[in-house]
Amino acid sequence: MNASVWRSCLPVALGFFLFPAARAAEPNEPALMAGLDVTVEATAGVRGGAHTGNSTEALALGHLAWQSPGGGNAPAVWRGYASVLTLTGEGPTSRFLGDFLAASNIEGYHSTRLYTWWLESEFASWSVRAGALLADEEFAGTEVGGRFANSAFGWPAFISANTVNTGPAFFVAAPGVRIAHTLNENLTWRLGVYDGDTFDSAAGDPAVNHDGLHYRVGGDQGWFIISELAAKSPSGSTRWKAGAWWHTATFPDVYRDANGQPFARSSAAPRDHPDNQGVYAVIEQTLAGRPGERGHLDSYARLGVARADRNPLIWAFDSGLGYTGPFASRPADVFALGFVHASFSSDFAANARTAAPAEPAPSYEEVIEATYSAGLGDHVRLQPGAQYIRRPGGSSLLRDAVLFILRVSASF
């Protein structure tokens, strides 16, 4: 392992040991908990993509959580959270692969930053959280999707590819507010309002906010707003989500200028649109067993669509299966198999054809991923996996890619 990976993780590791030790709170006494999560990943591209090659990257997250004493006559429960994130190394997408969807969900700008921090109040059936937040932790996610390495199974491509600098998601949090209301035990509504550009850079330069302390809110960056209704069956075996997102900033057309002509031909500036939006739906279904027990088989499907005139992707779909305990001797291990299809908008493809008529235009990118997560004691997991990426970058210009990933994660 490259020594710089370990050196870059040291600030978070030292911060963890400086945190007050986690302990059980006495009655009517606030609870304070500290933790450290470390992930190291090695990747080998054995065929296709822009190049074959290998990469190594690592993530370290130190976090501190606090909760006020509950029960009694307390009108509300208060919670606080703060974290520091270190990323180091270089992931497969930027190093050699050249795919569109990002094969590793821990790939990001090499930095140590103040990550998420927030204060939350929970009272009756309402919850309000404010601070530097991540929408991908609370919206549009799935249980099985979180087991894969490819980014498209997490914060969905139909949002991340179409909004500004992927939106309020890994690896940069956004100042914002999240409201949640539990209508009944099977129905919850959430609303999030976040700063429109987590990078604070219209050019997409992550160095501008490299330490997580550069906060420029609103203005021409606009706001990212997302709302979601989540429901489940009485047994909890079936879960649904339906949501919509809206970005209030100005978005350029991906094909036409102000006169309706292809800007790649006219050399004029793209037409401006006053906002951007999309909708999505998710269904998760337990097919067998109980969560956390051997024999549990869970599945999901997720679809999102957006407008063709201002977005690279018009729609994306992903689905997956997760099976717990494939071997009797390994009851807590999980095998997962997933599929993603991301379709480029017709306007985005038309612009590519106009700009480079001799090259194939982007149409879609697909990913099939298989992964196996094995526990090694109480704190460490080993996760080997493989991805087959069809049309990396979206067109037939690059050969289909095969990628192997080995990930080791530790939580304390």
C-alpha cells in the first residue's frame, strides 16, 4: 500500500483518539458517541475502457454524535453530529477507465475536510435538521444499492449527472435544512433545501472548497430542493418511495442556442433555462427471510427521469438483489448482484454528433456488478467484487470494460 494513503488518514485517526470515549449515558444524561470508519480499495481494470490499469484509494471518516436525554417531560429530543473526511489516492474513473457513472463510490478529491455537521430537533411526529448536510444520506437511497461499489447504485445518476457538481452528496456537504414528518407508522414525508453548488465553483473545481469551510450560499448558485414520500406495507416487506427534485439556478441548453440552432455549429452561447427538475420512484421488496438473518433476500428497482434539453441523462434505471448468508458457515455474509442503465438525452447526443460527426454519439452506459461482503470479526469487512461496464463513457468509442475491486472496511 502506498505510504501516502496512510499518511493522509492520520489526521482523522488522531482526531478519533482525541474525541471523548463513547460510553453509555446515565439516565437523563446526554449521550456522546465517537467513531472512526476506514476504507481502503484496490482496483484492477483488465480489459476495455480508455486504458487498462490499476488504482488504490482510501477513505477515513472520524465522527462525533451527541443526543440529549429523552423520555420524561422533554418536549423534544436534540441530536448533534460532526465529521471529518480524508480522501487519498486516485480512483479508477479518473486514473484509467474513463467511464461516465464512476466505478467507485469512494473516489473524490484528495483532501482532508470538515464534512457533515448538523443539529437536529425531533418533536412529536416532526424532525428538523440544519447544518452542512448530504441529501444522498436521506433521499432516493436503497438498502441493497448501498452494498455496491459503483456510484450509480447510491446517489442516483439521474440526479448526480444532471445537477450542479453532483448535488449535496459525497464527497462535499451543502449548507441546508431537512424537514421530515411521520404521517403514520407506514408513511413519511421529507423535504430538503440545500445550497445549489457544494463546490462553490461553476467550473467544477473541487479545490475551491477543499477543506469544507468555503461557504457561498444562494445567489447565482441557486438552491437544490428535493421532496420525497416514503411508504411501507404493514409487514414492512414492501417499501416505496416517490420523489422530485428542483434546482433553481440557470442551466444551459445541451444542444441549442438562443435562436434554436445547434450551438456547436453556430458558435453562439447555449440557450439558458431558468431551472432544472426531475422525478423518481423506488420500490424495495423483501423476497424471503428477515433482515439481518441468514436466508434474507432483498431486492429493489429505481427509475428517474429528467428533461432532455438541459441534461446529459434523460433517464436512468438501476436494480439489485442482496442475499444474506449464502453459506451456512458464513451466516452474516452478503452476496449482491446489480444492474444500471443510464440513457443519454437525445439533445445531448445530437450536440455530440454536431461537434464531432466522425465519432459515435453517446447513447447509454450500463453496469453489471457482483459483490461479496464478508465479515472478519466485529469491526472489519472484506469485499471483493467485479464490474462489467458496457459502453464506458456512453458510446461505442471505448471497448466494454471489466473491472475487479477489492475493498477492506473497518469501523470502530
